[in-house]
Amino acid sequence: MSAAEVDLITFTDADYAQAFRYQLTSTPTYYDFTSCQLLMEVRKLAEDVEVFLSLTSTFSGIAPGSSGIDISTGDDGKPSIFTIVIARAALAEIPEGDYVQSLILVTPDGLHSDLWRGTFTNSVGPTR
């Protein structure tokens, strides 16, 4: 698995929710996330200790007003869709600016693999 580059743009006046599917081949073959965990962290710089946002996955949905990564079943009948949800309240706590982020897949045998790396831009939204 090689890491893709994915840049995320958020605004402090709205929740962020975006669904993704990790496609394995050029034909619609999707990764089955059964028994896997997804981890995402946002830092100003990769080497910084301070984490501005830390998300982990669940198979049971994200409660309203909460943040996390929800893994759900796709039309293939397998848990192949993940939705990153970041509550507006969490975004309001992150200072405006550019950050780095990565999404890591943890397989049942404990292997940590890159799904993606990229930037995370948090902007102040006008409707607050």
C-alpha cells in the first residue's frame, strides 16, 4: 500500500464530514476494513509534540457533536467506506492556519500502514 496525498480544508463555522473509499485497483475493488482501525492526527509540524486533533475509527457511528472516523458498509456488503467527521466545536478550538495530517491503517496483526498524508487547512468561517 502506498500513501496517497490528500489535503483537507475545514472551516470553524461548520462541521466537516467527508466519506471516502480506498480503491485497491483500477477496477472497483475496495479495501475491506473488517477488524481494522484508522488513526488520524493533525499537528502544526510533523515533528511537533502538540496534537491539535486526534481521531480514531468506530464501526458504530459518530454521535452528533462528536468527532471521529466512522467505518460503514458499502454496496459491496463489506465495511469499505470511512467517513471523517470533525465537529464544529473541535474546529473552533484549532487556530486558523495550515497543518500536516496523516491517516494510518492498523491491521488486525498490528501493522501500521499509510493510507494518506497531506495538509489540513483550518479557516475561520464567517457564520459564527
